[in-house]
Amino acid sequence: MPTTQETPGRGRAEAEVVELVSSLIRFDTSNTGELATTKGERECAEWVAAQLQEVGYETEYVESGAPGRGNVFARLKGSDPTRGALMLHGHLDVVPAEPADWRVHPFAGAVEDGYVWGRGAVDMKDMVGMILAVARQFKAEGIVPPRDLVFAFVADEEAGGKYGCQWLVQNRPDLFEGVTEAVGEVGGFSLTVPRPDGTERRLYLVETAEKGLGWMRLTAKGRAGHGSFLHTDNAVTILAQAVARLGAHTFPLVISDSVAEFLAAAGEETGLDFDATSPDLDGTLAKLGSIANIIGATLRDTANPTMLSAGYKANVIPQTAEAVVDCRILPGRQAEFEATVDELIGPDVQREWITNLDSYETTFDGHLVDAMNEAILAHDPGARTVPYMLSGGTDAKAFAKLGIRCFGFAPLQLPPDLDFSALFHGVDERVPVDALLFGTRVLEHFLLHS
């Protein structure tokens, strides 16, 4: 159990959030994408449930579709039963990590040099720890929020949510009864940008959209035969040419509302020209630092070949060759994207979706957005909140199918020189201790005014 160390000016949630995050990281919840080798979710979920039960919550533990795929739900009643509930969700699984590559062991949860280190530190056991810390404080101190709060800790996000959010939405919609809005990962973090007068300003990026996530299998078939003969019907060659065309293709520039609002705000703050018609938009984006990797990927669809498979012996031409392509599709672009792919791969290559999760976009307005902005400014008065689109995907894709309005808001005030985007799934993943303390204060303020 986490220990609460009273510090002047620091509440219960701040006092225990670092230990909660460290404890979560110590559960190896590596998700390989295969049932036989994914581990740790049940143990971690049961521990989360125990932390909530310790302060008086009633929890529900649910295994979603397969043994060990643990999910935990709890609800805190608010003062106004006529309002829709707000859900705070986080996933407990992480991508695998190779300890030999790391400065510290990825599942030690070490606190060193002002950081909490380990796999999941930013994706997303930091947010899970902050949610837990605030949830525990509210219950222990008898704090009643303005609306019902639903706390959801789920499995399998890193493999698309088949045994997590998707299963829960399809099989247990009762768990989300009354929920109208939700906040989750990959939003609310700070980006420090230079201003024309030589000063800097922190922008806090709230995720209001994310691209569709699709993993596509391409299959080519030809005539099997001896490797020493002449062959004009080689599945490997057919597939290789199709993959090369697809991988080299640049999809058209399409600026969605969320991206347009981000570019406008960034231009206002920096004085840079982010006009979509600029011939060097990518070069201008690069001046924003590491966030350019994410923003640049939201300007157009992408299709990146990631896996190839063919043959079983050097002197045998195989009958079949396969490739897997990672596709990320902008909102409203699914039909155009598929038509372009079909044209590029040609009639001799067949395609099928292994995973095909919809894009999502909402507007940057309303009471909940106002509450986010107020919470950030209460603890960083000179800052500014702005919307943006995530180039990846989150569990919000599934929750949105229930009509829930979803945002990414896991508040962190980051050092200007920290390459935050590189930490997701990266070696030496870590989160600043000060950022966790800041985020916990902001989250508490947000939930009291949401």
C-alpha cells in the first residue's frame, strides 16, 4: 500500500502519487499481442482495486473475453444526479521492454534524478497513478464532486483493445451507464514554444481528435516452383513491387479542424507561418521540436509497411507472400484512403483488415473544455490550452461508440528540453516527479469544477 507522507502545502493525493506510479510500473503488464505471452494485467488490476477498496470504494473486477485480462471499475457519486457522469480511464498494459537496453530496469519503478523510470511511466501508468491518487483523496476525505465520476482501469490497449475497451463496450455497456464525457491519455502535456519577443510560453495540448488505426494484411499469390527455373509469376516479386509503391506514396495534405486550430495557435504564439499552402510546412513544424513528429503525421494519411513474410527454403519459390502495413487515417478519409491503396497495390494483391479502428474528432468547446482550461491556468497562469490531433490511437475510439465525448487530458508540466514524444514505447521511458505533482494538482482542480 502507498504511504502518505504529509508535506506542508501538499495534499494527500500529491503525497502518494509518486509511490503509486512506481508501484504500478513494478507490475510487468507487457502486452505482446498474444494471449499466451501477455501477462500481469490481472495482478495489476486486483492491486488497483485494493487501493480503491482501502478508502471505501465498491469496485467491480471484470475479465474481458479471456482469463487474466483484468479491468476494474469504480464510481464516486456527485452532488448533481441530473448531470451526465464523467469517466476517467487508463490502461494497465504496456508494450514489452528489453531490460538490457535500459539505463534502469524497466519494471523497477525507480525514482532517480527527479524522474520515475520504467515502462509505462508516460504510457500510461503516470495518468493511472494520478487518477488513483485523486480518487483515493476524494473518498478518504469525503469530497463530493459536482457530478458522478467513473474510474475505469482497462486491459489490452496496446494491442487495440480487443480484450479491453472493445469487449467492455460490446459486452458490458452497463458499466458506462450515464457517462456522457471522458478523459484519458496523451493530452494535457505542455509544449514550450519560443515567442517573437524572445520569451517562451507553455501550450498545453488537449487531444480532441485521433487518426483511425488500421493494420492491413497484403497477400500475393503466384506459382510455386524450383528457384533455378525462370519464373514470371513470383509472389515475392508481385508483393515487393506493391509494397514499394505503397510505402513510397505521399497522401494528400488534409487539414482537419483540430489540426487547423493547433496550427493557428502555434502561429499566433511563435510568429511562424503554418499556412497549409506553404511549400515548407514540414520545415516550419520542425521548429516546434519533437512535437513536430506527431503534428506532421496528422497532416495526411499514412501507410507504412512493417512486416514481410514469404518462403521456407532458399531454392523454393513460394506460392504466397504476405506483408503487414500500419495505416493511420484522418477523420472522414476512410473511403478515399482505401481507394488509393487499391490503386497502388494493383489487382494481383489482395488486402484485408487485421484491425480497423475508426478515427475520432470532437470540438474544442463546452463546459468540460472550460474546466480543463481553468484548471491549467490556476496552476500555470501564463499558459494556454490548445486542441490537437493524436497520430496514434487510444481507448477513446471504443468509448466514443457509446456516444461518449472523449478528450485526452493527462496534465503534465514538462521540461522544455524533454523529448516527450520519443518516450512513448521508447527506451528509458520516464516521467518527471514534478510533472506528476503538477498533474495531480491540476486533475484535482479539474474534477472539482467539471
